[in-house]
Amino acid sequence: MEDCLAKKMEITVSEAEKRTGRNAMNMQETYTAYLIETRAVESQSEGQCGPVDSLWRRYSEFELLRNYLSVTYPHIVVPPLPEKRADFVWHKLSADNMDPDFVERRRIGLENFLLRVASHPVLCQDKIFYSFLTQEGGWKEMVNETGFQLKADSRLKALNATFRVKNPDKRFTELKHYSDELQSVISHLLRVRARVADRLYGVYKVHGNYGRVFSEWSAIEKEMGDGLQSAGHHMDVYAASIDDILEEEEHYADQLKEYLFYAEALRAVCRKHELMQYDLEMAAQDLTSKKQQCEELATGTVRTFSLKGMTSKLFGQETPEQREAKIKVLEEQIQEGEEQLKSKNLEGRDFVKSAWADIERFKEQKNHDLKEALISYAVMQISMCKKGIQVWTNAKECFSKM
């Protein structure tokens, strides 16, 4: 971790800007660009303030970077991006992806994504990632030249592997189940939080009604007027504070959403392992079939029914020379198949070893992050309740002085 990029470079997404331009179809579109600023840490440690490098990136470029990382490092739980469009939104907030509050939360999420990658022991060393941070022009071309799209597995192939793998690894099966459960639990938690926020909003705004009533009442009272007016003021301030509270609530919701999306990153690692296991099983099956064909040709006996065997009976046997030629070809194919099977076995073992090491790293990170988020959320709720008690304590004092 001492060599990770986050230790050597300060990375911030400092600004978001709405822009208008033309897309690939030459149609006008409105989009948001984000300003990435980087600064070398070494110069600061020497007491000097190093120069800040900056460049603008669109959300689609962040998506391209993450797709590249996911394909290039299939054994790694690649950090997720913040949502492109608002989901699990409390109904009093805008779901418009151009809404300033949503754009600001997405800016924070994109910065967090970059810091996650820069802190990862493997991803931080990727040259394409470094270029994303430091090279504005020609970056897309550099990514496409890697040919990572050709390495991407098709969804149909992944689905086929899921249903046809005969000997799935129990650990990855359990991990896939865990990721599904994690996503389900966090989704439910986000929905509950939205309902709580809705009720909280109602309670706070009703206090505004108290404030209005107390103020109106104070106008017709002489001895009680000042006390009622003061109590109404406390209620108004309390009612107005809900906007800042809900903004803080959304910050905690975004922390939960990150792990909602991390669940899909976990499943991606599981799917890749299934594909590798499927390819291994197919290679082993093909090798077994070729060995059987070779044995049948060498002994002249056919163990299983085949169209080829039936054709030989109908139209005569092959000559010894033809049989020898076929045996030679099969022996070469068997040798290649054995080498390929050995290579796939080795590749599979390396994948499992690397993937499991990264999954353990992810679990440690997840436990720490979610623990901190939930504690902070609890502290915020306690603080809100204390403020509510203080408001009514102040109101009580106002009433007592009347």
C-alpha cells in the first residue's frame, strides 16, 4: 500500500460544469463535465506547493475507464461508479440528473471512485488509469488501442456458463449468493430510510405550523405575547433545519448505494470464474472425446454409436493408411489439448488465488466502511433528537416566563 498512487498524488474532482455540445449522431446534447485536479505529494512534503494539473472528463469517460478496468482485471472487485441517474430517491428530492444537488453528490461519488482505484494495490499501477488523470487529449484512443473490448465476455456466454458448469466452486457459489443477499438488504434499507426521511420531513414542517400559530396568537396577547413569540421563533428555526438534515441523510444514502453497486462487482468476479470453469470443463470433455476416437481407430472397435461408425459399415472400412493419418492428426490434437488443459488449469488456479486475495481485501474494506457509515448515521439521528429536545426545552422556558 506504500506504493499506491493515492500516497503519491492528491486527487480531487473539484468542480462540475453543465455544457452543451454535439454527440456522435451530430445531435445537440446537454451534459455535465467534471474537473479533475491532481498534485504530487512529494513537493508538499519538502515544504513546497507543487503545481496543480487539471483536466475535464465526462461521466461517459469515467464509464469507459471502469469498463476497461473490469475487463483487464477480471479477478478484482472493481470499485463502482456513482449512479448516472438518481435511484431510491426520496420523493421530495429531484430525480433529474441535471439537478445541482444531484450533480454535486455525483461529483463527490466520482472523486471517491478515483480515490478507491488510486488506493487499490493493483489498479493504482495501471498506466491507462494514470493517463486518465493526467492526459486529456488522446486518452480514449489509448484505451481503445488496448483492445479490451475484444476480451469482454458476452452476456449470452456468461449465462450459458452459469447453467452448464458441472462442478462449480462452492466458495464462489456462496459468494454469488452473498452478493445477491447484500444487494437485497441494502435496497430494502434504502427504501426504509426514504420512508423515515419522509416522516421526519413531515414532523419538522409541522413544527413550522406551531411557529405560525404561536406568532399569530402572540399578536392578541399582552402578558403572554413575548413568550409565545419566542416559542414560535424556536419552532420556525427547528422547521427550517430539516433541509440541511436531509442533505446529510442523502450523503449516508450514497455511502450505502456504493455497496449496493459493489454487489454487482462481486457478481462480475463470480461470473468470470464460472466462465473459466466452463471453458476448462469443455476443454477436458473435448480431450476425452479425442482420446476415445484415437483408441477406436487404433483398435478398430467402436464403443459408442456414431454417424461416422454407421457410414463405415455401409460404405466400407477405411484403409490402414487413412486410419494412420487420422490417428496421427488426433495424437497431435490430443497433445495440444493436454497442453491447453494444463494451461487452463494453471490459469484457473492463479485466478482463484488472486480473486480470493482481493475479495478478502474488499471484505475488510466493506466492514470498516459500513460500520463507520452506520455509526455516523446513528450519531446524526441522536443529534437530531437532542436538538428536538432542546427546542421543546427552550419552548418550555418561554412558556414558564409568561
